[in-house]
Amino acid sequence: MKSEPSSIPLLKMGRVRTKTVKKAAKLIIEKYYTRLTLDFHTNARICEEIAIIPSKPLRNKIAGFVTHLMKRLQHKTVRGISIKLQEEERERRDNYVPEQSVLDMDTIEIDSETKEMLKMLELEKIPKLHVVNPTPTGHTGGHGGHPHGGQRR
């Protein structure tokens, strides 16, 4: 008993984004990142202005994927997209040099719990260690009594 191909419900099947749509969207984002938004309709108009797209459905697919990638770019970098603003920010973070190195400090302030940990690791003889604000044993608070933080409702 073979089932007929027409019996497959087409409405529930997902759409496939072709390589053309993905490449076009990535190129548009790289070149026009500052003009693009998180709104599909705005991005569709921008795509229409900056690119020659042969049909409206293709334009909408590209604009939809551009919007999708812009939302992903808000949270983290997206593979295959190199934006100058992101690269400059990453470079600035990588080249950051603190005013005073941690290694050049006169004293290293630790609490009593850290001191105990260093003693267990036989590292209590590190120079410049200074115990400050010793913590009492037992519950230190801070999480509201619930194991995952905050108050239980």
C-alpha cells in the first residue's frame, strides 16, 4: 500500500532557504549594516533600493533572512558575516591594557575562605597576600534562601 504524494500536508512543511538567499542576505548585511533594522518591512524597502532583485517573493525571502540575521547579531556574532564595527570592537577589547597589572600590585586581597583553599593546595606562601573581610562559617546569604537564587514564590 503506497500513499499518494498528494496526501502529504504541504501546509506543515517548512521552507528551505537557498544558498542564493543566504549569500545575498550576508552580503547586504556586511555592506549596509548601519541602514538595516530589526523590522522586516523596513529591511524589504532597503533591499529593494540597494539591490537588483528580480522578483518580489525573492526580495521578501532575502529581507526576511536579513531580519533574522540582524536579530541574531544583536546577541552574538554570526558565522560568515564580518562587520567592521564588530571587528573594531573586538580589536579594542583584545588590545586593552589595564592601568596597573595584577602582577604588579603591592598586596593581593583575599578572604579567609580563599586563604583556606590556598592552604589546602599548599600555596599559602605566596607573597603579598592579605586577608580582608573574613567570611563567617556557614550560610553567607546572597541567594534569598532558594538554591537557584531569589525568593521562592
